[in-house]
Amino acid sequence: MPATVSRGRGRRTINEINMVPFIDVMLVLLIIFMVTAPLIAPSMIDLPSVGKAPKQPDQVIEVVIGKDEGLDVKIGEKTVRMSLDGVVAAVKQAQAGKTAGASAVVISADRNVKYESVVKVMDNLQRAGVQRVGLSVKLAS
């Protein structure tokens, strides 16, 4: 029920909002936040960094996914088009006889290729036991 004020002849209602309780609540919340903020410990996030490899790979095998989602394997200067199973076999054969981590696989894809295709190639390589699989990124100039 609105408050009434009697002035002179008649009684009038006050249509204003009382701001005092609102200000009191806001000041209490401000004090609570000021007290608890220093007590919250900041969490540390361990982000990956680039360039911390123990040594550079002896051989880089590049798997190129074209616009038509065809797979090309580039080992050294030789490029061969093959299926997904053939890519895995070729990478395993190229890595045979090398020590672990001596060769790395880099996946390059056209910008219009579905992400699913890239992940499928990466997944098959990792399931086959390929240790170092990375993605090639072309920086915008």
C-alpha cells in the first residue's frame, strides 16, 4: 500500500521508489566482494608452447588433403596420391628403421576441406602408432 502524505486539505499518495534499502543491499554486496576477492587463489593453466622439441625431426612426412579430399603423401621430394589406408601404410613404412621421434608427420589441408576429414586422417595415424602428428598452418599475410 503506497504511503500517504497529508498536506493542507487532502491526502496524497507518494509514487516514488524508496532507494535506501536498495543502496544498503548494494553496499553489503560490495563489501562481501571486496573481502572475498583477495582470498580466491588464481588458478594456473599450463599452456602448450612451441619449439620445445628435444631435437628437430630428421624427416618430415607431409600428408596433403586437397579440395576433392584426396590424400597426397609427400616424403622428401616424392609425392604420391593414395587412399587413407595407403597413407597410414606409407607413413609406417617411411618411419620403419628410424628411432622414435626421428620423423614427424605434418597434415596440410585446403581451407575448404571439412574438418572431419582432417581429424579422420589424424585419428588413423595416431591409431597406427605414429607419435609425432601435427597440423600445418598458413599464416595470413
